[in-house]
Amino acid sequence: PNINVNSTWFDLQKKMTPFSGIPGTYPEAGFDHLMGGYDAGYYGYLWSRVYAQDIFTRFQREGLLNPTVGMAYRKDILEPGASVEPDVLVQNFLGRPMNPDAFYQDIGISP
């Protein structure tokens, strides 16, 4: 199909932000994040959300302000940091391997 990327950009900008485009400009031509070597960064953002949603399930289950859960998060996730593989950190905190079901549910996909 023949798509006018410039008008599509401005249509989406109008729908999603309080800003309107400036006629005669081509902001999409300068947005190279998806094709300029940063594509893996966007993939990483999505993966971090998968992990975050799963970690959050424990807080939901045991209480958002539960100090025991907060301390476990500190001890199991934050303190070891990069000295331990992320999958191991999450398994230590959750007592099971990471599971993407909470992420699927958050974005409206039935696992």
C-alpha cells in the first residue's frame, strides 16, 4: 500500500499527544531509534516489563506495603545486583522461574 509516512506521523502525534505537527517539517526522518542501532534497546524495555510484571505479582499477592516482601525484594533482587544472573534473582524472589503470564494479562492477552 502507498502510505504517506509524514501524514501518518502527524495523525498519530495529534491522537497521542497535546502537540500538533509543524507543516513542512519531517520529524519521522530524524527518528532513527528503530533502525539506527537502538532497536535492541526497545526490545530490552519490553523484556524488563515482562520481568517487572511478574515480580509485581508477589507484591499484589502479599501486599503492596508488606515490609517482609519489600525486604525480600531488597535482599533477593537489589543487593546482589549484576553479580547474579537476572533469572536467578527473580527465581530467588518469587520462589519459581520467571513467567510471562502477568505481562500477557497486563497487555490484554489471555495466557
